Amino acid sequence: MTNKQINAAIADACGWKLQGSQKHQEATKGWQFGHTFAIDPSGKLISRNAIPDYCTDLNAMHEAEKVLQNQFTPMIEEAYWRNLQWVKPHPIYATARQRAEAFLRTLGKWEEGE
């Protein structure tokens, strides 16, 4: 997956509604605001450029990891740590990109290839 695809998939899992997605169309009742807007998890219409870069930002991945803790079962959280160990044998040293891959693998949204 490309960084752009990864960021979009994690944003979706974290509650963002991206322009062109079904969730965005439902939230805006099909109203289009142009190609540069998204709806953040709190419901605010903001620039698509404000979506976190999960592939390069450890702080953004920390916030995504909180989603696993808050919205999913403990089994999912445990699966995340197993996937992270598969990606990086010493998870404490995992990069944001490696954490992003483990996150998407845990949710079954990882796609092989570029």
C-alpha cells in the first residue's frame, strides 16, 4: 500500500470522513464542497491536508492506537501487538509506518503490494 492509501484507511478507521467516501456523502447528504475537504471525527469540516500523516508521525499513530483501545475489544488490541511484533520484532522501536501497517493488518484492511 502507498502512504496515501494507508493514511486514508487509518483515517477512515479513526472516524474521519474523506471526500468521495460513502461516509462523507452520507454526512453531507451528497453536497460537494470541492476536492479539498474532509470531516474530522468531531464533525468539523476541515481541509483534507489536516488529516494526520500516520505513516510518518508517531504522535498520529499513538492517537490511532487509542482508537483500538477505546472502540475495539481487548482481543483486537492484543492482535495489534502481535501484528506489530510480526512487522518489527522489537515493537518499542517500530516506526510510524510499521505501526500503521500493523494497525491495518489488525483491522483486516491491509492490502499487499504498492
